[in-house]
Amino acid sequence: MRDGEYIVPTTRRCYDPPVQPTVVTPNVATRAGQFRARQVVVVLVLAILAGAAIMLQIRGWSAVEGQSGNACASGSAVCPHGVVPVLIVSFVAGLAAIPFLIWAVVRWPKFNIGVAAVGLAVGVFAAQALSGGLHAAGLRVAWTAPYDAAGSPATEGVWTAGSSLIRVRADQVVSYQAATGRPQWTLAVPGGDVACAVSAGTFTATVGLIGYGTAGGACDQLLAVDLGTGQQLWSKRVPAGWKGDQGTGFAAVGGDTAVAVTAGAVLGYDQRTGAPRWTALTPPGCSDQTLAGAQQAVVVLAACGRSFDVIDLDPASGKQLWRTPVPGQAPGYHFAILSADPAVVADSSPGQPEQVLAFGPTGHPSAAIAAGDLDTSSYRGFGPQVAVSGGLLVGVTRSSGHSGVVAYRLSDGGRQWLVPMPDDVLSLRQDGGQLLVIDQSRPSLALDAISLPTGSLHTIGYLPASIVNPGGVSVYLAGARYVVVNLSGRAPVPPAAAVG
């Protein structure tokens, strides 16, 4: 190195080896944990679906059997509400889930059995809660009326007025508050006589009529009752010679007129005072037999030899609006009024099938319905179990040993709909736009509602057998209660009971 010179050291640059990317490989335990978690979720979901599907199938088919017998299988409207889609969806879900669940349990039994058991239990309980609508509940008894004493007479008729139900017995009338069953008033039949007739309807919900007389004697007296207070408005003798129980054909309310039938005339009275209003004489050669009233009509059937006349009277004046003979009847025929407005009459002759005749506003026959399998007989205390509303005649049919509810059109006599019932129908009564029906379904007596326009049916609930007398019963909606009234109120069945 010479003076003044600097030697710059040469720096050797070292290059680092290239950096390789680090690959992090999960350990075996992590992979196993993730797999088990996914497996738990899958098996749990499959088990829940399977459990729910199994329970919905059980509940659905049980509803079909219990509420509609075999009728639902034929696609009838009697199928419980919502049961068909539930059965289809649960079948598809079960078909998809159950085989995979079985495969998973068989493939890994040690781990999946417990998970599957938990999932099945969850699915079953969830489906049980969700499918409550498939089964109608048992109806709770809110109250029962005290039993009638041994030997007490049977029910003669029933009225409803607002939130009250009024039962007419042969010796007395009792009004019950529908909400609580508390007796509101009691009225004894005058003079120790017995009731032998009762007005069929109280569309004004203010006055009811009772025919009465001596036991075994003539039913020749008429009593008007204020349905709100139980007050006897008036009572008078009527020149009628009818004997025995006259049902609903002796007296009726038409508009604000009380009417009663005798062999020679129909008599009209002011319904609240009893003052005579008019007398409509029977046509020559005929004798009046039975009548029915409505707001705008009083219909009378008069026997005229081998035929009968259907007569429509104005309730206010007693004026004859129209008269239509029904000819061709053999000796021994009988007839009954099913409705006053519109006028609908049932008649039958020995050896001939029963028919129902409907009449238009001017008395022209609008339809003749062959009703040989329709039950139009009058049940003591409750009248015939038929309804006439919305242009339809609806009643109980028992063709081929099977009960059903059938509707015929009054315009042409054609059948509108037929609802096969699970079992025998014990009672049918109209309530507004629906029918209330008691039938002997399993597992207990069922209270059903049928839509008048469509015939669709749903079960309201099941009635305890202890409050129903199968030999004679009807059901009424009073206030917010369904009230069951029995023909006989002697133990062990009460005369009336309300359910909710």
C-alpha cells in the first residue's frame, strides 16, 4: 500500500437462499373434530325430520279415522282441515330423511345412535305441537242443569233469546243464563195442566207460545210468554179439539201476530196483548191441520179429501196470499211443513216414497225433491231435523246404512252437496250460515259445524257422553256457549249442559 492511497475493502455480498412458502397442514385431531361436528348436524337434522314425519303421519291418519271415518279417503269435504297437505308433505320428508338416517346410524353406530335419538325426540314433540289443529279438542263442560226428578215430563220445546236458553217442559218453563247456567226465571203451566204444543221459532226473540190442556185431554189453550222476563203475557182458550201432543203445528208466531189453528179456521192475536186480530176461515170441504210462521208469512196445510192445500196468509191481516192444491194423494197420506218462508212441505202416501215440495213467492211449485232417504220426521220437542236457508233444503240422509248430511236446491230439486258423516247423526240444527251437528264419532260424540253454502265440515270438539242422551238431543248456540238440551233430563243425563 502506497502512501496516500486507500484500499477500499471489497465487500462480498452473500445472497440468502430463496424463501419457500410455508404450508400449514392441520393435524389429524382438527380434521376429525370438524368431521364429527358436520356429522352431528346432518344426523340431527335428518332425525328431526324423520321424527316429525312419523308423528305427522300418525296424527294425520288418526284424524282421518277419528273425525271422518272412511269418507276422507274418497276426497270428501269431510276431511279434517289441513290434513291432506300435512300427510303429503310429511310423507315426502320422511321418504327423504329416514333412509339416510338409517344409513348414518348403521355406518357409525357408536356415535350417531345418541344423536339420532335426541333428534327423533325433538321432531316428535315439535310435530305434536304443530299438528294440534288436526285433532279437535275435548269440549269442557261449563255447567249442567239439575237433573229432573224421576217421573218428570220430557222436553216439549226449546227457545233461545240473546244469551238465554229456555227449556219448555210439560209442566214448566225454565230460562238459563247460557254463560253460567244460572236459572233466570221459572214459569209453571197454569192450573196444573200440561204443555202439549210449543211455537217452533222465535225470530223476534221476545215472545214464545205454549199450547196446553188437561193431561190426556184437548190441547185447547194458548199461553204467551215474554222470553226476557218469563212473564205470562196472556192466556186464553182456543176452540180447537186437538188431543195429545201437537208438537210445533198448533201455534206459531208470524211477524208480530200469534196464530193458532183449529179445524175450521186460523186465528190471529196480538202477540203481546192477546187481542184478536183476524180469523181466516178454512176453504170449504177442507179442515186445517197444521201451520208454521215466519216474519212475512203464515203457512197452513189443510186436508181436503185425498189431497191437501198449501195456503199462505199475511201475518198482519190474515188475508190469503195464495193457495195451491196438491192432488193425487192416497188415503192415509201425511204431510208436514218444513219451512214457512220459503214455503217447503213434505208429504208421503202409503207405499210411495216421500217427496218434498218447494213453492215460489206466488205459490207456484218450484221443485219436487225425491227425498225417500231424507229424515223429515218430527222429533218431539225439537221438530224435524232439517234446515231451509239460502235456497237450500238440508237434512240427514241414511241411505245404504250410512249417515250423511245432504243439501238440495229449492230452485230445481238437484243435489247441491253431500257430506258423508263418520257415524250416525243424532242432531242437526241451523245456526246462521252453518249447521251444528252431533254425530257418534270416535273416540267420543263429536260436535261438528257444516257450512251451508259449501258443505265443508270441521269438528268443533268432542262432547262428553255423560251430557248427551242419544235417544233425543239437540244443540243450540246461546251467547258464546254451545248448549246441549236432552229430551229427557232424568239422571244420569242432565236436561241441559253447556260446553266451551
